[in-house]
Amino acid sequence: MTRTRALTTIEAIVTLKSEDTPTVGRERIRLLEAVAREGSITAGARTVGLTYKAAWDALDAMANLFGQPLLSKRAGGRSGGGASLTPTGLRVIEAFSRLEAEMGRVLRALEPDLAGIGISPLNLVSGLLMKTSARNALRGKISAIAADSLNAEVAVAISPETTIHAMVTLGSVNELGLCIGRNAIVLVKAPFVVIAPGETPPRTTMRNAIAGVIQRCDVCAVTAEIVLDIGSSTTLTASISAHSAQALGLVAGLPACALFDAAHVIIAID
């Protein structure tokens, strides 16, 4: 029997950055290409949907990052002025395109090795490269969205047993392209998580109340870190005061609940 599988196009998106300059990604390279193609910054900015000032800021950021001018600008007059790529600008575009193509090839080559373990190449890369100050970063799938004219509550299923709710603006829903069925990452800072001992969550106004078992309780002089096993090989971490941990008698193996407000949940997408 021959088994067929839908093909997925894997595309790598590269971002370049140095210590003291803004990032340069595909959008800015596309601007550079548009300016070269159109022959002027004004026309190039219009092509990619940027204002003249935003285009200038982006082009300056690229010049700062690479340390050399990427465009050769000529003054206005009878010829109308304009801009063209310097040799450096041309090589930057060519190198950037080649880098994206090579990364895409590497990701596609990884796919067979990851088959059957539930991790896609995109999941792997985002998990390795994503940097965040939030102690809790959990991957799931959007299961519901309830919106009004300003805000939306987005439900992200982390596992069959656990769903985390986030309150975001309607603008964020549209900008991120959030929709039911889309993969997403929820971020929750550990100080926002409250721990309540017991198997049953107490009645509170907090939207998220997740039951589990304390896996680890590390108590220091002032603070304590509580790691709660919430099932499906997933944990939630809370940072509370050492006094609270001792007063509640929190120890490993004790059933407890993690409580946090939907407004304290950030949603990220790949």
C-alpha cells in the first residue's frame, strides 16, 4: 500500500542584528530591492507600503548594520533624482537570498529525522532560537476566540487536559493572524502565577486555574520557585515569596493549582 502525505512548504526567514543596531529582516531587504527596482526611495517605499520617513529609517538602520552605504543617491533636478544599489547593496541582497534558501534547504532535510515524534522543523527552530524573559513558554493550538469591539479572549489548548486563556486586543488578533486551529505559544512570567495548595482550584476572578502536582519547590532566603507538573510532560513555574511557600507548606508531591489572569498571558506565533 502506498501512503501519500500532503507536502508542506518550509520557508526560512532570516533576521540580522548587531549589538547596537535595529534588526534587519526580509521586510527591509524587500525595501532595498524595491528602491533599486523603482529607482527612488519614494517609489520604493510606496511599493512596500511604507511612509517616506519609515523607509529612510529602515535604510539608515541597514547602513549602520553593515557599516557601508547600500544605496547611491543622486540629487534631484531635470533628471528627477533617484537611488541605485551600490556594489555592497547588491551583494547584501544576493547573500541574504542565498542564506534564506540554504536555511530552507536545511530545514527540509531535517524533516525526515523528526517524522513521528510530533515536532516539525519550524517547531524545532522556534524552540531553539526564541528568547524570552517569561519563565513559562508553552506551545499549543488555538481552540477558541471570543471577541468584542476592543478585545478578545483567546483559548490555547496546551494538552487535552489543559487550556490557557489570554486576553489580547482585537488589533493583536488581526496583526498576528490568530485563528482557531493555528499553532501558538503562550508566555507567562513566573511572578504572575499564584499557587494554591489542593486538588480543586479555589473560586477567584482569575481566568486560568490549572491543577497539578508540585514537582519541585526551591526555597531561598527571600523567594521560592515552585514547579508544577500539569500533565502531558508540561510544567508551570511560579515565583513566590519564601514566606508564602513555608506558610502554605508547599513541598514536592503536594497537589496544587496554578492561578493567573488572562491579561498576564502573552501570545506568540512562529
